[in-house]
Amino acid sequence: MNKLKFLSTSFLKFVIIYSVFIVFCSSNRYCVYRPVTFEKTKYVFGSDSLDVTFKESIQFVFTYYNVPFIHRDNKIFVSKRILADTNFIYNCTKKANDSLWVEMKKNE
């Protein structure tokens, strides 16, 4: 029973945080990209402060998958429609962190 309560509480927290994120972006067509990881039972949004190597890699991944993005003010902006698909953003983040995948796709 405690595990179920923990999972439902965690899910509720995720829904609230995700909703705030979506509402914040709702007035803009593009929103700041933040890397997504998966920890235990939930997605976790990272900082929008990206190092140069990761920024180049995520731009390559977005280009590879034909994801429109804007690089402005040292940040990456992606369509709010794309950002709403957390699983897709998570997979893009994983690919951008995989230097072998990036190099292999660059050399295709």
C-alpha cells in the first residue's frame, strides 16, 4: 500500500510540474529545450544551461529527426508541440549524450 501511495504521489508531483512547464510555454510557439532524464519512475527535466559539446550534439539530433529548433541567446528553443512529447525529448537527450551514435550518424 505504501508503494502505491508513493507512486501516486510521485506521479501527481510530475503532473503538476509538467503542467506548469506547459502553461509557461503556452504563450510561446517555441520554448527553451531542457534535457530530460529518467530516474526511477519519472522523467526529470534538467537545466537549460547546456555545455558547448552537448549543444552541438542536440542540434545535430534535432536536425537528424527534422525537429525545428532555434538557437538564440545561447539557448535552444523547440516547438512546444515537440516538447509536450516527453518520451521523444528523453530519447533525443539520450542520443545527444551518445557520442558514438552522433559520430556514426554524421558519417552516414
